[in-house]
Amino acid sequence: MKKSILTVAVILGATSLFAQDLAKNKNGKVFNPEAGDWSIGVDASPFINFAADLVHIGAAKGESAPNFNGINDSAPTWSVSGKYFQANDLAYRGSIRLNVLNRKDTRDINYNTDFTAAPTNWPNNVTKFEEKDMMKERDWSVGLAGGLEWRKGTKRLQGYYGGEVVLALAQSSTKYNYAYDVAAMDAANSGQDAMVNYTTDFGGNFNSAPDHDERTLAEKGGFTTAFGIRGFVGVEFFFAPKMSVGGEFGWGLGIAHEGRSKSTSEGVDFLADDGTVLDGTVVSEVEVRGNGRTTDFFIGSDRDNSGPDDKQLWMNSFSPSGNLSLNFYF
């Protein structure tokens, strides 16, 4: 019985000593995370840049106030992480990173500027010649990560290490809306009817060849799926109770698979199957599949978060692209 009481006393005493080793401020508040704590972490760079800009008293401010609207900003990469501490030195961690790009490009087009009327064979009997062509781009990707983290140190500076698995998904697409339908060319108005006169070239959507003119209606990239495993080491400095700035380095390997792409186009055909030259026949909704699928294996510490490339996205950590993270514990 005495031995049991002594054992319990030793355990309680050791726990008490460990708790006393946690860094505290003058009011007795603990700086470090403890068992049962949760955390949220975000990229610290906007906050650090803004604070540094404010120091230049009297100078023009170049940095905007930081916010959490990254998914809607011109730099549309958004990353957030979270942790749950099972013990003072052990945490479950997870993170999510989104990259969303929605872009619209609208161009004025003045069909047939040098003529007073549209060609007589115009399909939709257009009477208004000033219209707009439009390109809409959508590029998205998402990265999910989860793993375990162990910690060393009980003062205001802590080191940590661990491992995580990463799943990444990505796809891009582009759609085009044109002001005018495709015109069936005739001999009398072949110059006026040329597709180049009424189609905006946004860069890659229009193609003119001896046997046909073609413009893209829609393009969809192959769906990308990536899976990786990653080890990491990092450090955090607690500048206030339950608040820290940290950074980490990771190394991992993974595999990515990209499916087949697809495009849909329309145009004017100048050459029949038997080789006969035509004035121009309208061809609609031509669908073309990409040549094949690709699978890549990768290894390294790529931390670039500038786009949805699978070799960049899978390395989805708590301090994206090597930047510092700002962490809150509660």
C-alpha cells in the first residue's frame, strides 16, 4: 500500500514539475499549447509586411491591411491549418489549400467595318454590328493534408517534427462566347465572310488554315489527382500566450495522374472529303479528345504555391511556399 501511494506521489510530482516548466508570463498565463488545445494557422507574411510598413512613420503606406479573403483576391491562393493537442507534446494536424482563378476577358468587335450591311447569307440576320466576344477561364485546385506532430521544448521556443499524407485535386476550363455565328462563305462576299473579320483571337482560340477556319467553343483540361506523403521539421516562437510565429521545412514523395483533356470547336470547311474545294461549309460542335493520360512520380521539397500544378500543390504545408505562419491556440 505504501509503495502504491509513493508511486502515485512520484507521478503527480513529475506532472507538477513538467507543468511548471511551461513558459508563463508575469500573470501566470501559459505561452505554450497544452493537452486539449486547438489551433488555427495562416500565412504570416501579409501581417508581417503590414506591420513593417506601419513602422515607416510619415512615409506613404504601400501595404494593404491583411485579411482572410484570399480566395477572392487577385492572388487567389488561400491556405489554413488546424491542430488538436492530444498531449502537450503530441498534436493531430490538418490543413486545406485552395487555388481558385475566375477570369473574364471581354472584347469589342465591330464586324464588317468597311461595309454597310452584313453578307446576304448571314445565318441569324444580324442588324447590329457592334458586339462583344467573351472568354471565361476557371482554374481551381484543392489540397488536403493530415498527420501527426511531436514537439520538443517547453519554453517560448519550441521545435516540432512529424509526418502527413496529402491529397490534391485540380482542373482547368475555358469557355468562349462569340457575338456572331459562323458565316457560310460565298464567292461574292468571301472577303467579308472570312471568320477573322468577326472573331476575336484571345490567344489560341482561333486557327486559320488553307482547308478550314476554326474557333474554340470550350476547353477542359484533364482532371488531376495527386497523392503524397511528407515528413517535416519546424520551429515556433511564442511572442504572447497561445500566439506564435513559426516555419517549417518538408520533404516528400508522391504520384499524380492527369486524365484526358477535351475541346469543342466550330468553323468553316473549305475542302470536301473528296478533295473538292468549297466556298465554305459551316461545321458545328466538333469535339476532340486529348491523346492520352499522364502519370508522374515526384520527390522533393517544392513549396511553390503560385498555381495548381500537381507537383506544387501536393506539398501542402502549414507555412506555404516557405513563408512564416501565424498560429493561434485556444
